Amino acid sequence: EWRSSTLASGGQCVMTTGILVMLSLRLVNSDSNCSGRVEIFHSGQWGTVCDDSWGLNDAQVVCQQLGCGRAVSATQSAHFGEGSGPIWLDNVQCLGNESSITDCVHQGLGSHNCGHHEDAGVICEGTNSLRLVNSDSNCSGRVEIFHSGQWGTVCDDSWGLNDAQVVCQQLGCGRAVSATQSAHFGEGSGPIWLDNVQCLGNESSIIDCANNSVSPTSPGQNPLSSAVRLVNSDSNCSGTVEIFHSGQWGTVCDDRWDFSDAQVVCQQLGCGRAVSAKLSAHFGEGSGPIWLDDVQCLGNESSITDCVHQGLGSHNCGHHEDAGVICEATPTIKALPQTKFKGCANNSVSPTSPGQNPLSSAVRLVNSDSNCSGRVEIFHSGQWGTVCDDSWGLSDAQVVCQQLGCGRAVSATQSAHFGEGSGPIWLDNVQCLGNESSITDCVHQGLGSHNCGHHEDAGVICEGKLRLVNSDSNCSGRVEIFHSGQWGTVCDDRWGLNDAQVVCQQLGCGRAVSATQSAHFGEGSGPIWLDNVQCLGNESSITDCANNSVSPTSPGQNPLSSAVRLVNSDSNCSGRVEIFHSGQWGTVCDDRWGLSDAQVVCQQLDCGRAVSATQSAHFGEGSGPIWLDDVQCLGNESSITDCVHQGLGSHNCGHHEDAGVICEVRLVNSDSNCSGRVEIFQYGHWGTVCDDSWGLSDAQVVCQQLGCGRAVSAKLSAHFGEGSGPIWLDDVQCLGNESSITDCVHQGLGSHNCGHNEDAGVICEGKCIILF
């Protein structure tokens, strides 16, 4: 990814300290380099971004990409004037941590339904906190930091290349070449703000590195970061929020103050989860400065000052708007003399339920004939209560199913689908990401806080593919697995305690005591699904363990997981997506099909990153069953069938809606998937890589990206034949640990001085496949 800290009008690139920096992104029509209309350079011309779905996460990526700090505002409706030329992006949806705006999900370059009256813009915080001076380049010089109204320097004690790397990255100046000492760029004046800086090299700001501040503003405080406290309450974990900055404590305005903001404060203070975000000087009016306004946290920041805000001291508030929080608070020995510290192994004196720690809530599913479906109930304060269905969705149900060892969530039921409960309603407005370990770890209104009746009781239906039968306990019995519409057993060949451990963990039954054999719990009937199971003991599912399936659906395939392939293309890494299930290949419907779904397929096939998620039978119509519909992946699943979907074989589609993918990288012109000419897919075309500077580190990244092990050789001079089409990369310089070849330093996409007689190739060690 190429960046620059300054944007000159016209021209595509500048040379800074010997590094060519592509200016693929700029902000225009403003008197600041860090605000304006967003424009992207592609195919030889600048174009704009449409404001459909444009929000603060998208603006954040732009601001970070340009080295302009945090995003303050994501402007719409041509706030900075209408642009001209193409509209390159539409429906941009960033998470906020992408390295480039083009890495975010979008419609595709040039695909839109907008006019220039919808041009998007950003206002960034700016970069006035760090600069390089006393040099004729923006990317070299004496390091200076702006704090408390004045610029100051950094002492060179312990100063090294990792520290310089953070400065260069922060300023958008690429990799650090040298960390100079002894006032190489002349002596500064004023305060020396930092000393003994020790960076790892991956920090986002020089002040995030370990350091000794020369003039701390408060005992133990770094003057470049703000302390936080809660006051005007009889608890350390509730009160008015105050921040220490520039030598004095000040408050936070309650404009936009909500639960996510309170969560960051509570976590920062070690006070557990937030219970409530208080407004209107709930704990009394403060005095002194109001340091923060319009705070907008995601909830995972390490400090309240890391959240988006107007800028320290910038506000339009009075102290009658002082913000506060109430945190859950971490119990202490004084508060709970009957127990040891939370988190340690302990026997609680008054357990809330057999085997339950009173400091966490148990969960159960009731009013159903299955352990893995029913009305959701939580045990708290000595009694079971229900969950209100406000905001209740599949991500919330997923957490419950995982917590109970019931596999994936199939449905999140509402309106007392499993009957009305009684007693308290413990949770309301639950909002889970889906990866929490407990339903009470999700964002919610606070235990017991709700505006519901039991006619709104929430429920779940989980997949539940594993059970123990023929015993009087849910946690002992014959192991049975549900597959292809029927329950079947597991053969006891090689069956041992590690295998039993995985089953017990999967079902939420604690540690395994015994792995029984010889039909100890009676003989089953129907198919025997698994044999020669060999678990390590840490797998999340019994089907994840090494095993010999008795009736494999395809050579080398476990019948309990679906194979995937890409067909009707000249590449193994692009084509129509097909899944093997119940003995036959079938397609995937394109309803809701997007880049996150395509990403899972590309990763599953070791084809690198997804470039495009094609729809409408782009690679031709398939035949046979349509196995998946309404696929919704997060992008980090290990298999496309692990994503949320309607259920295998459940759909409302025709083959004219068959989904496809195009993955980023491929190796061609060889009889092996792990050697060949390197080609990458960009802007609708496959193209090659020039062999200038091509070496083993570069080949290593390609091999790793394709899941082909270590690089054996980096081939030059069109060793695997000359390609055709564009030459996308030249002068590639990888460290060897990048996740993608396009993450390495290079001249910029499409910039080269090569011919196809210089096409680069690789020979990788290859994939190791163990067959039992």
C-alpha cells in the first residue's frame, strides 16, 4: 500500500527518501490536506466516491491511509463540492482497520448508481501532533511532537530503527531507512517530550511506544496520553467521567454519549462491563475544562481518548451535560468474602446452580424436546429468567448455541415461540458480535433492565450435531453424530481419552472421565459415521479430528464436511462455486453473496484474498442441487459451510443465480498447483509480475498465500512461459511475512518498465496431504 503525507495538486507520485510513493488517494476542494472530497486515482484519471452507505468507519480508513489521524466526520451530499469524471466507488463498507479504502467491501471499481451530487468527503483530525523538520523532505528530519501548545523533540536514548519505523508509518512515509542520533538534523529548542522510546515497530503512533516522559503531567502519567477517573460517587467504578490533560482534570460532554463509550471507560479503569451510560450531569456538574465532545467509540478501544471525538478541548457544551458511567465493577475479597478471586479455580459457597460460579450467569434452553433448542433462560441472583427479543438476531443466538455446545445457530426465535416464561426478564436489547463466550458478555441494557413482557421471550434453534444417548445423564452415553438427515455412531477403533475430551468440551460437559468402548452404552443403529478418530484434545468439534470416514463422499473427503471447488474457468482460483454434499456436487445461490463470502471460499481453496464475488451465473449456469442460499460469512470462517445460511438444500433460487468468485493470485503454466508463473487479478484482468528485484522472500509470500508451504525457488525470465495482458507489479520487495504479494513494497499497480520476457514465477514446496 503506497501512501504519502502530502498531496500535491496534479501528478501521480512523488519521490521521498528514495521511495516511490503512489498517490492513489487524495482529498480536494478544501484548505487542508486532511479534509475534503475523497478522490481515487485509477486507470489514468481521478474519480470520486459515492456517499451511499458512507460513514465514519469509511472515513477512518481514508484518514489513516493519508496519515491524517482519526476521522472526525464523514461528509455526504457533495459537502466539498461536486467532482467530475468517473465515480470509482459506491456502497463502501469498511470495518475501519483496512489499510486502503479499496480494501473495503464495495460494488467494484466503476460500478455505481450515483451522481456527483452524492460525492463523499471526510474531515480528519489532522497530523499536527508529529512532524519532521530541518530537512528538504517531508519524510526525513528531526522528530518533533506537538503537546500542550508547543513543539518539542525526542531524546535519542535507545532510539533505533523500530522507533523510526513507527514515525515513518505514522506520517505515511513508507519504511524507515535510518534512525539518526546526536542531533543529525540540528538541535531543536523547547521541551524534550520523550526519552528512552522503545517501539516494537507495529504501533500506530510514537506515543503508543514504551517511553520515559521527561515532564509528566501527573505522577505515573505520560504527558502525551490522558488519565481517566470517575468522581462524585461512593464507588470507584461509577461517577462523572473526568480526563486529565494539560495539567488539569476536565469532563466529557454527553453529546452522542452511549453504551459503547461507557464500555471503553469501564474497561480502561478495570471495572468490568458497562451497565449504563449516564447523561445530563447525572452525578452532578463538574468544573474546569470540558475536554471531550461528540465521543464515538466502537467499544474495543484501550482508552477513551482513542475514540473518535471533536478534539481535546473542542466542544459546544456546558457542565449540565457532563457524561457519566456505571460499571459492573470487579468483585473484591471484601465484597465477596466467601470466594477467592474471580477467574481463579474456586468452590463458591452459595452456587447459583450445580457447577456454576456465582460470578457468571448460567444459560439453558427450555420448553422444547431438544437440549439445543428452546426458550433462552439465564440464571442470576438465585433465579432463572428470560431474555427479551428486542434486537434479538442470529448473532445473539449463535453465542447461546456455542455457549451450550450446540453447534451453529439455525434460527433466532421471537415472540415467545417456545412459550412464555415466568419470573424476571434478565436481558433486553442484546447485541452480540457472535464470537463472545457468554450471552452476558454481549452488549445489553444491564441485568434486569428492560421494557418487555414475557410475550417477547427470545429463543434459539441450534444445529446440534452431536449427542450422548442411552444413559440417564446428558453428559454420558453412546456418541452419536447427525449427518445427511440421520443419526449415526462412532467406531471405537483408536478411541481414547483425547477423543472423549473433545466430545465433552463440545457438549459443555467439562472434562472427560472415561472413553468407553465395545458398545458400553448399547449398540446403535444406522450408519457408522466415523472410524479411527485421533484427536489432540483441543479441537472444537469431533469432526475436526483426524479420522477415517467409513462412507466418504469423495476421495479424501470426510462426509461430515463439504468439499468446495471452482469450475467453468481456466483457473483453479476463479469460477462457479460448487459444494459436494450427499454424494453430488451442487451450486450456491447468489442471494446476499458478497466479498466476505467469496473470501472464505478463496481461503478454503488456498487461493489468497478474494477480489470479486460474482453473481447471476457469471461463470455459467450449473446443474443439479443448489446446496446453499442466503450465505452470510464474517470472512474468517474455515469453510463456506461454517457461515450462516438457510440450511443445506434450502433455497428459493434458480441456476441463473449461481454464485462465483475470483481470487487474487494464481500460479499458471505448470503441472502443479504449487509452481508456475505468478499472476494476480486486478481491475477485471489477470496480469503478471515483473522479475526485477524478484527473490526468495517474494516467492515465500506467494507460496504462503496459496497454502503451498515454503518457497524453493524464485524463477526469473519467464521460466514458466510468457504471459499476456497487463504487468501489474514490478520491483517487488517483500520481507517474507506479508499476507499477500500486493502488501509488499512495489512500484504501484500497473507501474513497470518490463516486458513479458521478464515474468516472474515460483516453485513452492507443495501441500502435504495425509491419507489414512
